[in-house]
Amino acid sequence: MSHKVSTAIVLFKKRQKKNGKYPAKLRLTHDRKQMYYNIDTKDRVYEFTEDEFEKITSPKPRGEYKEIQIEFSLIEEKAQKIIKSMRDFSFDRFKTHIGITGSDMKNVYHYLDIKTKAFEKNGYGDKAAKPMKKALQAFFKREKNLAFKEITPAKLRELEQYMRNKGISPTTYHRYIDSLKSVFFMALRENMISMDVFPFGRDKDKYLAPRVVTVKRALKLNEIEKIYNYQPELFSHEDEAKDYWMFTYLCNGINMVDLCNLKYKDIGTDFISFIRRKTEHSSAIKRPITIPITDDIRAIIEKRGNKDKSPDNYVFPVITDDLSHKQKVYKIAWRVRKTNVHMGKIGKKVGVDKHITTYTARHSFATILKRSGVSTEFISESLGHKDVTITETYLDSFENDHKKEIAKHLTAFKK
């Protein structure tokens, strides 16, 4: 840390309350900048008159004032401990740690809460942190404190069996374990734990989650042809589901989150170009996915797209900017469920005996191109489920004319 960080409990006189008192806050000073942090807890609200605060901070406070001075000392002690643990201090990182009142910096739940709050605030990040915490609370039968040293390789093997008995799928379990592993790395970076307590690894005395073999969900080209040629009642639920599903399939297997977040500024004359929501805040390589606009894609946009084609308007009428993050998540999830339900009905009608979902469209995009001879550098077998940055990097590096030729494979059944 290049500059010293000083701490002090002060009376925040910029905000006087109706009772005439002022809130006491923790003030941090770093690099000539000051920030103030709330120190209230569920059990105590720190607000005082100027006279009361003077008695608290006097050299020899008495009675209740002495108790409050001790509490202030403990708050500053905790703040200094957090500051010392940081390799590179920032006010935002400090707020993340100090904001969870009474938390132990060696508590696993503390770090899972940090990741959960970040996801709920920003709309991206680790959405497995919250269910991972609930699973650990149920497994250890403890609501509040769980030390890192308690999560041993032996306990993780027991947890694996526990989750299996609860009906948690291997794929979901892997997401949970990845979330748990990441909080260990967070604590290591903060110097809150040593590598000795890190339970993961390939050594015999460490824990390695079982490898997940992904079930192939892709449709064959003749099955795609049956869906493509199916003619539902115009503007019915099936017609709507088919359009969204075909758009996903034709547009590089675009997932529904990215589809719903497409704006008209992403739609060019010949190409759609966008950054995946999943990677725009986490990937070091922020290369746009470029999709050649075929006649089928253009027709779906004209049919289903919003009529207001202002650059900042969404292409499809699923979400709007005035919605909260949670409302957007609900709307997109509803769109996915509705599409999946009616695509299931279409599948039965056309004789495709497979579970058809928007995820199927994504897998089908990958495997149809692979079977058509497209290089693995252009399209990976899992299309982002193992390493999306590789796929995205190669999508960007191909020449546009080559992309147009490759796009023709997606409707090779057309005469």
C-alpha cells in the first residue's frame, strides 16, 4: 500500500436528525481523500449530541460513555485489520468488508455474502454463491459462522454425497463448488487464510470434484428442418416460440439473456455485433460476437422486433430500461419458459422425440457447424460452456465473407 490509511470515529455534522442528534461514522482518510461509513448495528444506533460525543471521546469517560468508547475502539480495530489485509487499498473494497456488521473475516459465509450482494446489485457475477451458502448452512447445521478450516477434503466428500442425495445435478454441484473455491481464493488474496487450509487439488490429500460429462442435447439437421418447415398458426404462442428458438439457433446459439438485451444499435446492415452479458464484466478479452444477418434472421427481426428502431431501444419486446434488475430477470426467465413449453409441443407434432429448449438450439448451432466441417477454431463443441473466450476470439478473427459462407450451413436443407 503506497499511502497510509488513517481511521477515526467522528460525529457526522452534515446530517442532523429530527431529534437534534448527529450520526457517528467511521472516517477513513487515504491519499488526501475522505470517506465515511455507517457503523450502526441491529442492536445499537450510534447518534449523539455534540455534548454527548465530547464525553465519549474524553480522556476519561464514565459509565455508558466509557462502554461506547470501547465499542468505537473495537470498530477501529476491525477497520485497521481489514485495511492491513489489503494489498491495494480502495474505498470500495473496504466498504464491501466493513458493510457486513459483525462478520468474521475468516468466515466462509462472509465471502459468499459479498459475492451474492455483488450479483444482486450488478446483475452479473456469481449467482451460485447464495444457494451454495444455503447448502452449507443445511449441511453443517449452522446459520451464522463457518470457518474456512472446517471445510476439509473429507467434509467436501461428505458434502458431495449429501448434495447427490438431495437430487442436485452434477452440473449444478460443479457450479456450487466453483463458487466455494472462488471464496477460498478471495480469502487467500486478503491474507485471511493460508494455503494450508485450501482443500482443493489433484493430490490424494485434497478434494477434486468428479468430472461432469455433458449429455449431448443437439438436434440433427433433419430434425432442425422439421421445425423450420412447421407452420403454426400465425402469431400464436407456437409461432412466437418457433421464431425465438430459430433466432437463437441461427444467431450463433445466442442465449436468451443476450437475445433480450440486443438493441438496434447492435444491428448493422449485414451483421449483428454484441458483447456477451456473461463475459462483458469478467473477461479480459472483450471481443464482440459477430453474426451475419441472413434472410431468416432479418425476417424474424421485422416480424417480432419493436417498431421503434431507435439505437438504444431493445430489438425484442421482452424487457425495458425502466425495469429493475430483478424484474428483467423475471421477464427473461418467463420468455425462456414460454418458449420451451411451446417448442416441446412443436417437437411432438413434427416427430422430434427430444427435449427441445433454447439450450438445445445453442448446442445444435455448435454441432451442426462441426458436422459440416467447420474448424474447431471457429466453433467449440460446447460453445462457451468450457471456455467461451476461445470461441469468441476466433469468431472475431474470421473474415466477414467467410462468416457469411459458414452461416449458410445452418439452413443447408433449403433448396
